[in-house]
Amino acid sequence: MGRKTLDSNRGDYAARPFGIRMATGGGLPGPHAPTHESGGVDALNLGNIAGVITDTQHGNRGGGTLHTLVTPDPGGVAGFMSPADKAKLDAIAGTGRVFDYQYGRNTIVPGGGLLQLQGPGPTLTAIRMLRPGIISAASIEVGVIDAGNTYDLQIRLNGAPVQTVTLAAGTLGAQAVFGAPTAVVAGDLVTAFMVRTAGVGASAFSDMQAVVEVTS
């Protein structure tokens, strides 16, 4: 048996038998000196350690993915975002606030081919915008088919036409997401009109319902 002496490499007392020096807890001693530790003259770090961390060491499990796809609450799990979900997020304009303004009228489009829609509510007063945004989409639905006339749902900003949704002859409704949306600022006035673009005379329908989407 060897005597115990101060081991300057380990900073504790270790047995010093003849032959290979043993660790105090048995077995071979650690592979590095205290100088390799934090604050040492040759401290080890990821930049000077040879080799790479394997997938298993990193925690990569289950068919080569570190996490499953995230699922929504309630009962959802944390995970990675799918490409489809990322595309949905990228498609949201601005901060994503969406306001739907409803316009309507219970009367025919007269023979002159122009009718302002009421709304929201039973009023022809324009809607005043609350905040900056874009007129991003709109839709129109009527009560019965007009086989002879074609109309545009015409959206006007401060009295000037800026966007249209075409209601083809023989159809009850149409909708559109505008590829070139119209910018609005707080205080702008938005109205909606039905405008005959083909045919003659009054409309066959007398019920109209429109929705204008403003995204901010």
C-alpha cells in the first residue's frame, strides 16, 4: 500500500501506491488537470475540444426530429412550427387586426344603375376609419339572380372609387381579396355602392349585403 500525499494536480489527498496513480474513489484519475477548468491557463471550451456533438448527445430523438410539430391549446404541446403555419403568419398584414364593415340595402338598384348601400346600420353616412390600415377584401351577396345585368360592388375612399368586386350576371354573390390593397389613414371615409356595368334597367334583386374588410 502507498502512503497518502498531497496530489497537486487534484487538490486533494490521493493514495500513492507503486505503479499507476489511482483516484481517491477508485479507478483511473480524471483526464485533465485543474488548469483546464474555468479560469485555468488552458481552460477547455467548445472551440478547442476536438470532435462534434452527436444527434444523440444533443437530444435528437424520434426519426431525426428534435421536437414534434407544435399543436394548439387546449392540450397543445410545444414544438416546431410547420412551413404551412409559418406561411400563414407571414401572410398576416400589419399587426393582424381585421375589421369587417357591413353594408346593405333593401331596394332595387334603379334604372340609372347606381345605388349607395347603407351601413353599418340603416344610414348612408360614411364610415370614418379609426386607425391606419388597408382595404384588403370585400364581398357582395344579393337576394335573387339578375340574369341580364352585371354589377360592381364599388368601394369608395373619401368619395373616390378605389376597389371593386364584380357581380356577374346570373350569380348571387362574389368575393375578392385585393392583390393591391388600398391604404387608409385615421379619419378617412369609406362608402359602398352598387354600380351597373352591363345591361339596362333596374335590378331583379332588391336585397343586397356587402362586407368590406379593413386590416390594420
